[in-house]
Amino acid sequence: MIEHAARLDASTRRIERLELLKCFGQGAKEVCGEFAEIWFNTKTVDGVGVKEGMVLKRDNEQFRLYWYRSDTLFTELTDRAERQEAGTKFGQMAAKQEQLDAIYTQMVERDPSVYAYPPCIDARVTSSAMIGELIPQQQVTGLVLDRRADQCAQDLCLALVGKRIAALCI
């Protein structure tokens, strides 16, 4: 929290809103006392606009920081949550699908006829489902996929295996 506040240029801090509160929080987490909620418009040392807010509580005639949020802190917390989710099975699958989607987009831009063969979703790459060998990404063309589709009685889709593409008959 202190690190994020330190990344901001204090000289640019301008009060946007100030509100005195008797209680802060909700439900079982509500705490009462003398609170002040302050929201600022400020900038990072690089000049990027940031919104930050804090709640101060008066204890023994001193104001103490009770709660703090800023755009930079929110971004860090979101990134941390995404990194933690990436460690889960669902997160790993989502990351792999995102990577395939990006590569698929590049292949379609290079050869629009590849668009006829969609990326596989939740398909398992097995030797029985694969049509032919793995294809280096740069060598994927509509013509190559058409030849493989002729060998498939079902639908042909594309999966990512390392840095190569597998044509799967599913």
C-alpha cells in the first residue's frame, strides 16, 4: 500500500471529495468512530493520471490511515489474482486457449482460407484424433488443412502443441 502511494507525485495530489463519516464498512465489518474519507486526483511520477482514495480514522487525537485504494494498487491486486488463477487448471486452460486464439488470428491474417478450420475448444490432442504430423505455425495454410480434412469424416479443428499446430478430427 505504501509502495503504491509512493509511486505517486504528491505535489499533483488534488482533493476531489472529502466526506466525514461516523461509521465505515458494511454489515459485520462496520466500524464506528470518527472517520474521514478523502478522494484525490493525482499523477504518477511519469505524469499518468491516477485516482486514489483513503479513509482516515481519528484515534487518540491522531488520524491514522485505515483504508487506502488507488488505480495502481487495484491494477496490482488484479494482476496478482490473475497470476494466482493462472496456476489453477482452469486458468492454465484459459491461458492456453488465449495463446491458440492469438496464433490462429495470425495464421488467418496470413492465409484467410485457414478460417474454415476453427481452433479446437477443450479438445484433447491424441494420436488417434490427429490427422498427420504436427505443423509448424508458419506452414499452416488452407491447402494443407484441406488435404487433411479430406482424411477426416468429422470436423477438423486446430490445437496448439508447443509451438506447432495439430489438426484434429473430432
